[in-house]
Amino acid sequence: MTANELIRLSASAMAAKLAAGEITSVELTQAHLDRIADVDHGDRGVNAFLHVNAEEALAVAADVDARRAAGEELHELAGVPIAIKDLIVTKGQPTTAGSKILEGWMSPYDATVIKKIRAARMPMLGKTNLDEFAMGSSTEHSAYGPTRNPWDLDRIPGGSGGGSAAAVAAFEAPFALGTDTGGSIRQPGAVTGTVGVKPTYGAVSRYGAIAMASSLDQIGPVSRTVLDSALLQEVIGGHDPFDSTSLTDPSIGLAAAARLGNVKGMKIGIIKELHGEGYQAGVENRFNESLELLRSAGAEIVEVSCPNFGYALGAYYLIMPSEASSNLAKFDGVRFGMRTLPTEGPLTIERVMGATRAAGFGDEVKRRIILGTYALSAGYYDAYYGSAQKVRTLIQRDFAAAFEQVDVLISPTSPVTAFKLGEKLDDPLAMYLNDVATIPANMAGVPGLTLPGGLADEDGLPVGIQLLAPAREDARLYRVGAVLESLLEAQWGGPILDQAPVLASTATVAEEAN
Amino acid sequence: MAAINRDDVAHLAQLAHIEMSDDELDRMANELALIVDSVKSVSEAAGDDVPTTSHPIPLTNVMREDVVGHVLTVEEALSGAPDSADGRFKVPAILEES
Amino acid sequence: MSVDTILSFEEAMEKYEPVLGFEVHVELNTKTKMFSSAPNVFGDEPNSNVNEVCLGLPGVLPVVNKKAVESSILIGLALNCKIAPHSTFARKQYFYPDTPKNFQTSQYDDPICYDGWIDIELEDGTVFHVEIERAHMEEDAGKLTHMGGSTGRIQGADYSLVDYNRSGVPLVEIVTKTIEGAGSRAPELAKAYVAAIREIVKNLGVSEAKMEHGNVRCDANVSLRPHGQEKLGTRTETKNVNSLRAVENAVKFEIQRHAAVLDSGVAITQETRHWHEDTKSTTSGRPKSDADDYRYFPEPDLVPIVTTAEWVEELRSRLPEPPAERRKRLQGDWGYTDLEFRDVVNAGLMDEIEETVAAGASAAAARKWWMGEIARRAKLADVDPAALGVSPAVVVEIEKLIASGAINDKLARKVLDGVLEGEGTPAEVVAKRGLAVVSDDGALQTAIDEALAAQPDVAEKIRGGKVQAVGAIVGGVMKVTRGQADAGRVRELILKTLGVEG
Ligand SMILES: [Mg+2]
Ligand SMILES: [Zn+2]
């Protein structure tokens, strides 16, 4: 098998070949490092990676190969490489959160999910690009340049986790870790033709994920197949005593659900408020096609209404910045990260903090911090933050009522396909609208999955289908998702990414640029 | 709800410890006014009888036993510091010279 | 620094009525911090008792210490508080380099304990009923050391160094309702209130309760209003007053300062003040630009504490004897008069005497030493007697040395000085300073013979029956032996030498 064929396998297929001794982890890891070197760098590179962790990844791979040769019992995914969103802290690799303020910072501790990745012996390929502090829907707000969409290098890969999604779509990694506060795993998944899951709030420990909005953030898997996400969530999920909001439920049964292979008799609800007006025609078409396939597979499709979802975006843009303004207060140039001295006037710590944060944060981060400071300030708290928390209750009630009627809910993941780089950069409100369908899940804490639903007729770009399940019922997403995936792939004659353009090597371009 | 103006933004920037130029304050005031306007319907969405939700999944009494765990070495603790001296983090003067 | 004008306390009291309020922070003596498993040990090598949570590094999350919650509930129960069935944490936001996250995790809307009271007994037995508004859980900040200035103070410093060992140490903040009607007893009440809180938390075993170590810190709120006026005056909050005497003095100073400001027709500025032990005055605190708006909101990283009746009752059953009952019992055991006992309580020496008695001294001896020589030296050193550095074991050992005749009372005082100067245990001081009573009769006899020979007329008087005159000879002998003889024994030997019955 050539290196190019190897990297196009699913993670579970890679795991099977490793277990069968057909390939080594060093071979597999090296193939991905070569792919990164080939397509990631340079002016027209994907720019999915902010840091490539070649040495450590190969050392872990060699260790796995040695252990396997010695007959040691290994984790199912041992030796399968993975990319890590650079919002998650890692020992031995820099963590930047996509921000200048953390440039060069090395965490002295590992996130809980990283400890689990290490325990499973999965080589970490490196850290992936993101909107600064995960604030954005296009990865254009990264201080280290935007990531490009492998389907069209002039388009956005979604955000904030554009780096993880693009890395997986460009075969630079079989899967990756993402974080999802309002759709940062699912919306990039939709616009890059990949799979991504925001687990139930608390199903995966947040310890070591640099917080944006604590009550909304969740780490989750990014992959090319539904089964791969299920396998990865089983690795990273489960109770963590270092996270007080962590659920005690064991992280099991997800891959089994993905392998179940039927949806006969399941009730699937279309959310009236999450399609139609405001959704691109090609998105609507692919969505309707998926409904048809599920119906043909024996599922019952009904329509449900979630009337308060109309308030979700507004409430999200009060709660998220409020929590973010507080979580980002620690970036002050005292204990870690960059320090900037004021260029004029007295040199006091207050001024140094003010100058550091002015120079270290980008515009979108400042916008959200100021908005959050406003929403929490005396006199406005009840009208803004308080009201938004009430809306949260209403959204939860809408979900509860809907799940009385159906087993899972379905909607398009993003109202539009990937837009052009720079197109919405100066219009924050237009940018915020990209998350309109993904935000309700974060507000209520329920799990959501996106999978590719085909290509939009008008632009030939990927469309995402979102599935939502009740809290703690993540398995249902994998069950329905895997069935829909197989029905769609049967129609396409293979994975959607087979239809993506071949990426030109940028390695020589990068060398010439040097 | 009151509209957000330049002075408001200046005060918020001070609370948030972000130095901003006059241009930046103007731009931010315009953007925030639009954003605040777009989210104002939220305050009318729910009545007084609707309780707030601060945590998406309700849990209670998550506590830890009083048992000593790991510590960082002094070197690790200071490893990311922009400035340090004598095993401590070093910061510029807190008060202005008077 | 400008010096504030102050009015005499008497004049201030003629014109104004003081209203008080206290926020007392108690550091709990848990093994680990409030929200992380790092050790709760302050004073070690800087930044050696921290992990990523206490440093507020990116990505960290807090987890509540159960022991700290239980200690907080115990404090609430001892203060007759209600225990909240549902209690939450909140973030209090302000930027300061000793606060790693630039917010303090605290409680706001629903503290763990609320609506309590405590009766405070003043020196003359007057009892004040003080109502407790709330007692909530929070975390301590790191420690700043100001460098480069002349005084070690924040003013004029070139830079500061931060040690986060104390960052995250569990605190319980006890807040009173406004206290009216104390009148001229206000400074005294302030001191007695803080002493009572200290006694309670020490008695509960939930805090080391050493004010000199900052385990108990008082923020004292003072406002004045003209007699007869209903509306409260503008208050100032004097922060972190670290001894009982300082609490009393700070409240007194602020009353006098407010009175002078109000008299001059100027409004009081609502602000924090700092107490300075050296000048016995307060100065305006640092201007905190965000102090007016802490932007509290529910801590999303922590979930509510729900207390069941079973849990609270189990904790209540652990409460030790309440201090008032304990005082009654100890006074009975020790046989002190009301006045003697009150003096002991007011001097803050009840624990020391209890420990001294427990270590083997008589109640009378314990009182004699603590209320006498130790208190006298403490006053000279301007510290609380308990903080002088004399342990109960020292008192017991000195008493034993006296009882065995090795030293006398006068020498014992010198032994105490030696101990305070760090010369070791009482026995070591006796040896080093050569303070033992001269008990060698041979040596004494020589001195007596010399003294008698030097004053033959006095010797004659004694022989003639004027036994009172023996004092002059005793004095001579004591002078020669530099006080290190047992005066009783000397008297006996003189009379024996002269063949006179004593
Ligand atoms: Mg206070
Ligand atoms: Zn406090």
C-alpha cells in the first residue's frame, strides 16, 4: 500500500492494519508527517498546523511498534496518529490558543484528554490552527494566519476548529480533537466534508482546554467517518475528578452503536425553526435528500417545533462573551505569556496589563471581552446575562418537549457552504449567523453530530447534516449517523472526500519562499 | 435598554484592562451598538416565572477529599513567567510614582 | 504622606454616634487548598506549594474541598447561622497581581451560612448582641512583597514580587450586619468581637487562628452620624487589621478622623483604608479602578452545594463546648474571682492559661505569670501577651525550678528574659547565666561571717533580741552573692550563727 493510499484510510481501518501487522505505526505516522510537509506550508498551503510534533510522534510510534512486536496488549487505537486543536494544553509542545498573547508558551501540565491520548499511545502529530481563543467561525481570527479549506483554498474551513477539520479533510491526520462552544467542531465539519461531534456537556473533561465559555465549551472528536469519532470519544470521554462538571457516566457503547447499522422504527424530528428561510438552496436540497434516505431505511420523520430557538443566537452572544470576559482575565502578562510595556506614561502593573492585553488580543477577542464586560456590569446584568440564562431554560424546555416526540432531531449543520476568505471578516453579525443551527445544543448541553450530506448544487461545496440527541444519549447520534453515512456513501460510490480536488504540493513553493 | 456609546466603551475597556486608542473606541462603540441591538430581544423572551439556567446539566455536591495532590516545582511554576526574581513572579510597581 | 487631623475621642463621641460593621476573614487549616489539591502551607519557599490551579494557568478548573465546606458549616453553626440548603459559588472580578485568575472565586447570592448572631461580652461584663449577615466560602490571594522603596510599603516601591503559595487557601468571610448603639464602647467592642471570632474558630479546630500569621484578619467598617440622625453616614473600610489591639486602635482612630472631617464640613470619602501600626493611623488605600463593579456571576466551573438536614445535624454533633460555657467551666475549675477571670479573658490569655494548667502548673501560678511578668513584657514590646513567644511549657518549667528551690522569684524573672532573648529553655538559661540560688551553706557561711564582722553593732543588737535587725545582715549577704542566695535560708543561718531563736 502506498503512503498516499495509507493516509486516505479511516482511523479504524488503520487500527485494523496495525493490529494485523500489515503496517507499522512509524510508517503510518511518517506518512502523515510527510503529507503535512507536502500540503500544509507556504502561501497556498492548508495551514492547518501551528506546530508539528514530528520527533515525539515518531518516538511514540516506535514505542508502539516495539510493544506490539513484544506481544503486549495495546489499546485499539494505539499507534494511530492524531492532531490536537491548539486550545488544548500539552506538555512538550507549545500551546497558543491561536493568540499572540500565548506565543511560545509551554504548558507545565497536560489536559486530561491528552493524558488519555498518551495512555492509549496515539502519536500526536501536532497542534492545529483555530480562531484566536476559539472565537470565530472561519479560522481567520487566528493570529497565525487563516487555515484554508482543502475543497477550495480561497475559502474558509469553518471555525473555530478550522485547523482540525482541514487537517482531517486534507488527509494530514486521520482524526483530531476539537472544541465546540457554539459549533466550533460541527460547523468546520460541515464546510470541509468531515465528521465532528460535540458530546453531551460533561461527557468529556474540559480540564486543560483553555476556556472560552465554561458552561458551553466541550471537547470532541473530528474525523472522516462516524465510527472513527465514536472510537475517539470512547478514548477521551468518561469521568474526570479534575472537572467538577464532568459526568460520571462511563464512555462506552458508542462504537457499538455506530456498528449497529439500523434505524428501523426510530423517530427523527425535523426542527421547523432550523431550515428553510436563510438556508442556502443547495443546503436545503441535500438536507431533504438525507431525510428521504432515512425514511427509506425505516425511520419515521416528523416535524417538531422549538419556538424559542429564535432567541438562542442572541442569548448565546450574551452568555458566551460574559463567561469569556472572565475566563480571559488571567491573560495579563504576570504569570505566563507575553508582556508588553506601555510606550508612554507611567510604568505600573495596571498599565502593563492594559498594554499587554491591547497588543496580545486580536479585534474579535477584544470585541467579545468588552461585550461580556458590558453584559455583566452593574445595572445591565439582569437585562442581559440574567435574561440570557432564562432563555437557556426555554431552549432546554423546547428540547425536552421535542424529545418527548422523537428519538433524535435533524437539521442542516450550517445554513451556508464555505464562504470566501475575507468575505465576512468585517461583519461580525454575518459571521455570528453561521452558528445559528449549532448553538442550541451548547445552550442546552445536548450532544450534536455533523456528517457530510453531499455537495451543494450551486457551488459544489460540502453540506453538513446535524443530528441532535438528548443529554447522555450520544450513542443515538452514532447509530443514526453511521446509517445515514453508509446510505449516502452508497449513493456517491465512496466517501465524499474522494470528490475533493487533489491538493498541489506546496513543499517546493515553501522552499523557494525561504 | 440604553444604547452603548464611546464613553461606555472607554469605561468597559478600563474594567477589562485593555488600553484602546480613540479610533478603536469609536469603532468598538459602533460595532457593539449593532451587536447589542441585535440581542436585545433576549430580555423580552422570558417572563419572571422562568428560572435561570447557569449549568446545562444540573449536578450538585461535586467535592474532593482533603488529600494533598501534585505540586509544580518552583522552576515549573516560573517557567512561563515574563519576569521573575528570587523564586517569585516579578511585576512592575503597583502604584504610580508620587 | 499628609497627616490627618483628628478630634479627641471624647469630643467625637459628644457629637457623633459610631456605626460599625466587620468582615473577618478566617483561613482554614485544611491540608489542601479551597479549589485545588496543592498543600495549604504558607511560609515555605515561595511558589513551592502551588500547582497549575493555584497559578490560574490556562485550562485549569477548580474542585471544591469538602473539608473546607464542612469547616465553613461548623463556623456557621457556632455563630447560630442558618445553613443554606442550596449554596452556589460566584466569581468576583478585579485585576490585581496577587489574584491569579483576576477574579476571586467566592460566594455572592447564596452563601453557605446566613442570619446568625453572637453575644459579645465587654470587659465590664456588658453584653452586645451582634448579628451576623453571612459567612461565605472563598479563596485567599497570593502574597506581594514590595521592593525598592524605603519602607517595604507599596508606596514608592520600584517593583513587586509575587509568591502564590497562599493563593487558593480556603477562607471563610464572616460579615456582620451594621452594629449600632455601641457608642463610646465601639473600639472595645471591635476588639472583643474579633477576639470572640478567633476564640470560636480556634475552639472548633478549623483554623490556626493566629492573627499574627494572618489566619484571622479583620476589615473594620466605621461610619459616624450626628446623634439622633436615622440615616447612616458614609463608611470607610480599614483592611486587614492584624491584631486585637490594632482593631481597637484602628476603629478609635477612624472615629476620631471621621469626626474631624465631618466637623470641617467635608464629606467622608467611601474608600478602603490601611492601618499602620508604627504611626497608629490609617491612610487611604490603593485606588482600585474596578472596585465599583465586581461583575459577579455564577461560577460556571463549580456546581451548587446542597446541604441535607442529616449532613448539617451530623456536623452539629461535632461542635465542641461553646466558648461561653467553656468560660464558666474554666473559671470554676481555676477558682478565679469574676474580676480575675475577666482580666484573663480580656487579655486574651484563657487558652494559654488552660494549656499551662494542663501542662502541670497550678491555676494560681499560671495566672501570676501570664497576667504579671509576661503581660508586662508584652506591653513593653507592644504585642499581645499570647504573641510574645512564651510557651506554656516555659511557665511550667520556671515554676518547677522555683518549687525545687533552684531559683527564686527574682531569678525567675531573669530566666524569663533569657528565654525571650532566645537563650534556650529555662534550665539552659539558668546554666548559661549562672542564675542558680547559692545553696552551698559553706559559701553562705563565709559571706555571713564577713557581713557580721563588717557590722558588729547590728550583730550585737540581734544577739540582744532585736531579731528584726537581721534584715540588714541579710541584705549584706544578698549583695555579696548578687541576689543568688535564698534569703530565707540566709536568715536562718545568721540567727543560728548568733545563737538566737528565730
Ligand atoms: Mg470584603
Ligand atoms: Zn473576602
